Amino acid sequence: MTEPSSVIQIANNHHSEPKELDGSTTSKGTTASQSSRSQTPPVMDKTLSSVANLAQLLPTGTVLAFQALSPSFSNHGICYTSNRCITLVLLILCTISCIFFSFTDSFKGTNGKLYYGMATPKGFIVFNYQPSDGKVFTNLWRFRIRWLDYVHAMFSVVVFLTLAFSDTNIQHCFFPNSGANTKQILQNLPLGAGFLSSMVFLIFPTTRKGIGYSDMTPYRQ
């Protein structure tokens, strides 16, 4: 009478062992997958934070226009020839916009009105001046183009192109079959360009308050 019960106990012990092994195997697999996933976010967070810092060095309108239009123009990374063409046109127009706004400035006239304009080698062109305003500003020669404006315009283009090609849709559109080396370059390029551009803007600051830039310093008069 005791033999069947012992056989049943032995059978139950044999059935219980695989369950423990399965559980440990599953937990190990889950731990491995979680560890592999946990290694990815820091890299992405580092890239996204550098891109966000780069965007602060560009005109707000240009950045917003690119971020709003690029997903549709690039077909979310699944590009046909037409998508590449219109996306390339968007990149060119935004690049020209960065150059243009680098030479813009703003100041307050003697009447307290805020005036916007563009610097030229010989002076300054005011956009929103009305003849009825009268003589509200003098010595526009001090707003003329200087060598520092060319430096800021060049690095604005570098910053924008770095920001643009950090976008995954742009990468898949223009580099659909990129290898590991190209992906590493596109991933680490924002870090290097952000550091270099930040150093240039820090060492050679500008006093201009261009159109579209989020600068909170007081306006010149």
C-alpha cells in the first residue's frame, strides 16, 4: 500500500523540477533582455539632448518649419525619388533661412517702437519703418555687417545640417543602406558639432537680436 504513494511523490518531484528550471530560465532571459534594452536609452537620450541644445542656436521659425514638414516630405523615412527631391529643397531653403536670419537684427527707436532689419556692408535696412514714424533712429552704420556675422552664419549652417541629419527620417531617406560606420557617424556627429558650435558661440558672442532667435537680453536703442 505504501509503494504507490511513494511512486506518486517521486513523479510529483520530477514534475516540479522542470517548472523551477523554466522559471529560472525565463527570469534570466528577461533579465538579459532588460539589460540590453537599458543600454539603449542612455545613447538615445544623449543624442536627443544634444540635438535639443543645438536647436537653441537656430532661428525658432526655421526649426519649427523643418520639424513640421520633414516627416511628411520624407514620407517618414520611406523615400521615393520625389520625396528625396522635395526634402532636399526643404533642406536648402532652411539652410538659406539660417544664413539670412544670421544677418538680421532688431532695436528700439527713440519712440519706443521695436524695429527689425537686415545688416548690410554699408549700413542697415529697416523692414518695418513707416514715414509717419519720423526720425526715430540715427547712426545705423553701427549695425553694419562685421566679420563675426559671417562666422555665426557659417556655424548656423553647420548646426542646422547636423540637426537635420540627426533625424531618423532624413537618415533613412538619404542613407537607406547605411552601414555600421555611417550610423556611428550620424549618431555621434551632433555631440561633436554641438560642442564645437557652443565653443564658437561662447568665445565669439554676438550682440545681435536676430528675427526668430530666443534671446532675452534687452534691445539696443
